[in-house]
Amino acid sequence: MYNTDFAVTIKKDAKPGTYPVSFFCDGAPVKGTITKAQPKPQVETKPQGAPQTGGGAESESSPVAAIALGGAGVAAAGGLGFFALRRRKNNA
């Protein structure tokens, strides 16, 4: 009996399963099988339900509301200043 090492290349698109292999060694036929295993899933347990990612833009610790209110205040002050200067020029 011979000890033989050999390499086999399986196409990436081959389906998982057992395939027959045959070749000749010193004129004698050699037969066997090779198995392509089922690939492992990326995660063992699939997540279920809604993701627990935090509060987002509406959470209490988010500065989005403060920034929006500050921007509205600046816009209102700018608008009032514009009308005050415009009115002053017309009365002078």
C-alpha cells in the first residue's frame, strides 16, 4: 500500500456534497470520494425583533433639540433685527 499526498481544487460554485474521485497510480486505478462541506453561517443565532441601538436623534442625551432651538432663536433675532433696521431707515 502507498501513502500518497495530492491536492484537489473544488470550484467555488460547486454545491456541497460528496463527489467521486478516481486516478491512476503506477498504472493501478485508485478510487475514492471527496466531500465539500456546507459553509458555516456568519452568525450562530440570528437576531430577532427590533435592534437595540439606543435612542437616536430623539433620545434625552441628544443635543439635536438644543441645536435646533438655538438655530431658530438666531434666525428669529436676525429677522427682528432686519425689520428694525429697515423701519428705522424709512422713518429717517
